[in-house]
Amino acid sequence: MTNIVAAASEFEIELTRERLSDARAALKRQGKRVAGRVPFC
């Protein structure tokens, strides 16, 4: 039972990682900030 839960958790983590990378790529294509410190202006 523990192996099934661990596998499901790993699958969810992988989906989240892919979703975040897709979102970062979309922001980069739009020319928006992707990460880092916000400039003080």
C-alpha cells in the first residue's frame, strides 16, 4: 500500500514540475520576468 501512495505522490510531483516549467517558458516567450529579485523602481 505504501508503494502505491509513494508512486502516486511521485507522479503528482512530476506533473507539478512540468506545469511550472511550461508556465516559465510561456512567461519567457512573452518577455515577462521569469525568476529572480524584483527590481526596485
